[in-house]
Amino acid sequence: SDILDSARNRWPMSEGSGTAIADSIGSADATLNGGGWESGNFVDGFATVYGGIDDYATATVPVSSLTEWTFAITFRPDDLSTTDQRFASWAENSAFGFIRMRYNASGNQLIEWAVADGSTDQTVTTTTAITTSDLVRVVGTVDENNQLTISLNGSEEDTTSFGTMGDVSDTHEWGRSATSGGNYSECAIDDP
């Protein structure tokens, strides 16, 4: 696909066991902390699973110098009763900037893609509700015109413009907030 053709990093999650998650394109290997593996109908046959309490994966991925980029992830929510579950994030500190994807922020089963520039948070939200049985592909983009867009399963669902992206740290995490260490997700994550 076009996304993979220009990707800087990709974690196919094909290991199926252990704590190491290899970056098949770049050099930003990740570490699974808690959680586990599930086999099944996933992109490369496996996904990492997070129990919603203290499970997450982390990698060091420099993004602060990027002015445009795309983040794509396949995931399946396993619980929609808990609100504000973060399944991917970088440096969640609105005073400096952050990038995050979360679902069920207001109990509405929608997915949000948000970027902060240090003073203003901009958020785009899917219009299609997800269910616990759905394996969904979410793509968030920031383009050269500072346009923030979210797509779900190949369909663009929302877009907005924003200022400039704030200073974001290189810590990237799946399954929880990258800064606060909270907002854990109960989900399966595949192929970010």
C-alpha cells in the first residue's frame, strides 16, 4: 500500500511470543510490558493484547522533526465500558504537544486522533461507532498544509486544520498514555 511504501517504521507483530516487537523497516524495536499475544485473523497472524490495567508496549520513535506524517494501526477493542482508552500515543503533555489515538473518549464508541501544538488541541473523530467484535484499521494523517485527518477502514471520516505540531518526545506507546502512564486500553493491537 502507499502507507507502507513510504513508512519509516512498521511493527508487524509477527513474533507471536516474548517481549520483543521488531521494527521491520526502521530501527525502533519495541518492548511489550505485560500483556501478551493472540493468534488469529490478524495482518501477520498475531496481535499484542492489552488487559486494560497495566499492559503496554513502548518504542523510541523520533517524530518532533516531522512536518507531515501518517500513523496507521489495526486494532480490536475488547472493552467499551471504560471511557478514554488510549491505544497509541506520543508524549501526552498539552503544555508541550502530544499526539494520541484513543477510543470511547465520551462513552460513544468513536475513535479520536488528536494533536496539540502546546497551546491548542485539535481533534478529529470517526463518525462510525466501533464494537468489541470489530478488527478496524485506523489511519491518522498530518499533511503539509497542517490538515489533520482520520480514516476508518479506508473511509475518511473527519478532517480539520490546526497550527503547528508542538514539541513531541520520542516515546511512543501502545495500550496507554505515553506520558501519564494511565488510560490503559483493553484491546488487541496489530500492525502499527
